[in-house]
Amino acid sequence: MTITDILGYALVSILLAGFGWALIDLLVRIAKQPKRESNGDILPLLPYPFLPPRENENRPGLKRAGRLALQPVRVKNRSTGK
């Protein structure tokens, strides 16, 4: 075993230790972040609005009581404006 082998093993061990330390630090920081409450904040970001079942009861053709249903949304075309 030559000096270059020893230096190579030392360098690899230092790099692996640094990677392990960074990974553990990242996981600790993620665990310390405050948890957000899910109040349906993601629903406005979805491409199709989810309507509550109460609004769906009066619509013809929707017979799934108690479930959310996807509804089509009209979107303006950017090139024609319609």
C-alpha cells in the first residue's frame, strides 16, 4: 500500500463523511420545520375545481351524493381571446 492509496482512501472517507453529515443535517432541518395544516389550500391550485356535494345535488346527471366531482371550466384562449 503506497502513500497515494492512503491519501485516496482518506479523501474518499472525508467526502463520504461530509455527505453523511449533510444528509443528517438536512433530515434534522426538515424534521424541525413547523407542520402546516391542510385546510384545503391545494384545492384552488388544481386545474379542475372540486365542488362540494351540496352544490352537485341540484345538477342533472350527477348522482354521486357525498363525493366531490370534477367540473369542466371554460378557459380563455390566449391567442383568440375567446
